[in-house]
Amino acid sequence: MLSKRELCVCDIAAAVKLSQSAVSHQLRVLRGARLVKYRKDGKNAWYSVSDSHVGVLLRQAIAHAGHE
């Protein structure tokens, strides 16, 4: 989802049916790995992939996981 557009934690949580706390924790791990970046806008944090290369790598990993 983040490779397509910037999203806030609440939108991601609703889409994946997890709590905002759980999503925030996972996003913190991804931020630490420099796979996603964020910006603050008031109380909301908006997330997106760090750059286009990360998006390509994620799509390749997902496609590869689908191969048997």
C-alpha cells in the first residue's frame, strides 16, 4: 500500500485489520531498517516507502514468495 501512496497509521491499521499500536510498532521497525519514511502533520504520522528502489524490491520479494 505504501508503495502506491502515503498513508497515515490509522488508514494502514484499518486496511490490515490491526490495532494502530501494532501497526505503529511494525512501522517503527521498518523505519529503523530505512525501508519507510514518515512525516508528522499535527497528531498524524504519514508513511511512505523510502524511495522507488525500496518499492521495486518489495514487489520483487512478494512475487518471489508466491513462487514454489
